[in-house]
Amino acid sequence: MNTIQSYDNRPIGVFDSGLGGLTAVKELTRIFPNENIIYFGDTGRVPYGTRSEETIIKYVRQDIRFLMSHNVKAVVAACGTASSVALNHLKNEFPVELIGVLEPVCTAALKKTKNHKIGVLGTPGTINSGAYSAGIQKLNSAVTVIEQACPMFVPLVENGYLTHPATYLFAEEYLKPLMEKQVDTVILGCTHYPLLETVITEILGDSVTVINAGYETALHTKQILKEKNMLSSQTECGNHTYYVSDDVAKFSCLGGMFLGKKIKAAVSKIDIDTY
């Protein structure tokens, strides 16, 4: 008996508190280039990582509502803070597939670790939630998780200080506790952090595996859409549409750094508070 393959050509919605989620868009585009993507960067309220839980949930709810107004088939929270703090509260609130970075990243880290010592780098909001530690230990309680808040990483990235001496100084400070605990796997628990991967891996050394949240989330998204027969049937390259809640010019300029290529599409500013 043949299985009937169905498709869904609606766009995938992706959001982040700012530019970092574009690292997930980069990986999504590489893994399935024919999907249409609508991206929202909440640049007017960045960062989420220093906000209260109540505020983060409010913001994420508005972000999802905005993307749903564009008839998306799934929403990817390409934000460690949103995924760890808000998604569990909202998963039954919307009739759409909600995909976060937490599950795929925890699963990938557990597959890679050999000594059962995993480090997590994240925003203060992500680390304070304890979500990565809980997610990993739910899957394997024998694993030790060392979490480290990195409050300066996002502003360093968004100001283009990817290999600046100041970035090395902060990275050495943040990574020291993980290295002292001899972790062999480190999760980049924020989608900004892949842009600092060169610095981070240089300090950690070759013996430590670094897990890129954007890449693992893109793989996980494809798996979910495939299982639910929701992949696009398009053969041509998908269209990408970008929205922000603040400075369009800055997003257009810096966005290419996260995407790995220049943003050619128009970027539109929206009033997220109306959603």
C-alpha cells in the first residue's frame, strides 16, 4: 500500500529578540532551501535575557501572534531565552507547531558527550530558568550540567566585536568555570553565540565539542515537518521576508553578518505591541 505524500507550502515563521535568530535562518536555508521563511526580530525590545519571566512570556506571545497573522505552518523560537522560559507556558495556546531550541540541543549534547559533563552558555534569563539543565537531566540523570550566564556576549555580537580583545577577555572569564569542571561538550544556548564560535573553540580547545543551537534546531524542524507531511513542494528557492520592531537600517546592515550573506530583501518595521 502506497503512502500518499502531502505538502504544505505555507511559510515557516522564525522569531528572536533581535538578530541572533538569523543564525537559525541560515541553517534552515541550507538544510531546506525551498522553504519560504518569515522572520521577526524584536529589535525594539532586545535583549530578552535580562527580562522577567512574565515579560518574556508576554513578548513571546506577541511574537507568535504576529507570525500567525502571516498564516505560517510552524513557528521556530530561534531564541534560547524564549525557548527555555516561555514555550512551555504557551504550547497549548496556539494551533500551530511551536519549535524551540531546547529539545534538539539537549539531545545533540547527550549524543556527543563522553564524560557526561556538559556546559551551557546562555543569557541570564536562560540560565536562571534552569531549563537546559532540567532538559538534559530529564533525558539522562547521570549527566552533570554546568551552566554559565554570559550577559556581555549579545551586545558584543550585535556591535560586531566578534574577535575583539574585549570579547576574548569576557569569553575567558565565562568559560573558566566550565573548563575547571572538565566539560567535554558545550551548548551555545543563544543563537547569537555561533558568531563567537571561533573565539569559544579557540579557548576551549579541540577536545571540547561545541553544539550550535541554530544548526540543531534546523535539523529538528525539518524532521518535524517531514513527519507531519508539511514540507514545501516548491522546487525553486524559497522567499524570505524580514520584519523588525525598531531600526530597519541597523538590521539590514548587521543581518548579513548573522546570515553569512547580504540581506537583499526589504526589511519592514511593525508595531509589535498591537499583537
